[in-house]
Amino acid sequence: MSALSIVFMGTPDFAVPSLDALVAAGHRVAAVYSQPPRPAGRGHRVQPSPVHARAEALGLPVETPTRLRGTESAARFAAHGADVAVVAAYGLILPEAVLAVPRLGCVNVHASLLPRWRGASPIQHALLAGDAETGISIMQMERGLDTGPVLLAERIAIDDPTLTADLLHDRLAALGARLIVPALAGLADGRLRPMPQPIDGVTYAPKLDRAAGQLAWAKGAAQVDRQVRALTPWPGAWFALGDERIKVLAVEPAPPPVGAPVPGTLLDARLTIACAGDQAGAPASAIRLARVQRPGRAAVDGAAFLRGFAVAPGTVLDGDDALEADRRV
């Protein structure tokens, strides 16, 4: 296949391997579009996105518009003369005036097996739901939200019970980079025929916020485990203890509690928490919070946390009265 002229559109780390793969394959990247630089990190310094920074390192021209709607934006996009646009977690909706510009259309690297988990957070939602597999779909874009026909897809198993969203993210980013080059080749020479997505099996993965990280003791230990793994590192899993939000970085299985304690009850000095049954009618379950972090403090194991922040067994977490008067620091 001869080299294509490409406009690449992406913002976070997920998109960087795909950009690298296109450059390594010899395609001409006419421009890279990314979200504008924003404050980030502890110092809240304005920083370019990972794709922006990588594009500059590769010597590629970068554009950071705040919106793509309007005739001026479409004309500027068209001026690049691209054969195709490759989109990977860009973060802006492409209007029809932009979608129609490249002769081969706009192609999206999406981190799920469409039509499951259309939307902004497919990796996290696959873990939250306890899916046994996920994958990458290379999709031709159209007006709807991730509704376009699929050019190429590959699945991977979610068979590691310790898998977190950041690890799954990296695997899928690498898979997307491996698939995008043959997908473009097949699209350009007509070997790949876009397949419409099935009508059945559609699910949506809306953007997550910090509130999604509040641990749901009443949904069972298995769901708490999935929350922690799915929401690491963003937006983070947490529980309330008095006036603080305690971040939970890792959990481990624990024996079921005796009797039927209220979900959220602290059971011992190792930060083992009672949960509801994992299924309707099932006996109570429990989970041990193996790694936690107070605001502004270093992460510690559960036992060390309780030595420095006295909470008596029998306390129910997430209540205003969950904090004992004796707080040691």
C-alpha cells in the first residue's frame, strides 16, 4: 500500500502508540489535532496533552482548537488534504462537515468490542461490569455516538482477577496501534468491507466522575473489587471517614463475616469491611482494603492506616459518626 496522508486526532496516552505506528509505517501525518494544553499535576502548570507532546517530539504540526464546528474549522481541516483522519480518544465531537472531508472518511480506534460500551469510558465499564473479554474496534465514523461500521476488531480476555484499568488501558492501546495500520491498508485497497454493528448488545459507557468512585459496600465484595480495579487511577475509588475521603488503591479477598453485619462495618484491625452478598439472597461477604491513602498523605496498608487513624471495629464507614474522637496522626 502506498503511503496515505493522514490527519491524526487524539489527546491522552491511549492514542500515542497509534500515532507512533502510523509514522513508523511511513504514512505522512499532515497534522495532529489534540485538546488544548491544560493545567495538570500537583503544580497545576499548563501542559500539552500526551499526543501533543509526542507530535512535537516527532516534528509534526499540531493544532489545538477548542471546537470544530463552523465553516472556518471545516475549511482549515480540509486544507490539510488528508486521505483519511484517524481518531483515538480525541475528546471533541466531529461535525458532519468534518467527517465528510477525507476521501476515505474518518476512522476511530475504539477500546471495546462494539456495539458493547459505546462512549467515553469503555475500559472502565468493561471492568465494572465484570466482562470476560474486551478488545479494539477500528470503526468508520458517522454522526452517531460510536455507531459506525467496523473495519477490523480483535478481542482479548479479561482473565486476570487483579487486572486494573491502567494495565488494561496499556494492553488495548498497544492492540489499537497494531490494528490501525492493516485497517487503513484494507480500507484503502478495498480488501476490508465495513460491517454494520449488530442491533443487539448495545451498551453505553458514559464519562465517569469522582462520585462514581464511592465504594458500594451494599453491592457486595465482588463489586467493590471491580470498582477499585476499574477506577484506578481515575477517578479513584474511595470511602468517607468523617470529613475525609480515603482513597482505596488495592483490595484483597477476605473470609465472609459471621452473621449479617451492616454493609460498611469495620470487622477487624486489618481494615476488613463487611459487604452485602454478591448476589441477591447470598450471605454477607467481606473485602480487605490492602492499600489506602488519606488526603495529602502517603499510601499505607490497612493495618498501618488504622494504627494512625483510630477507628474501632464495629464502626460503619461512610457515616458522619465514623470518626472516633481519638484521631492520631
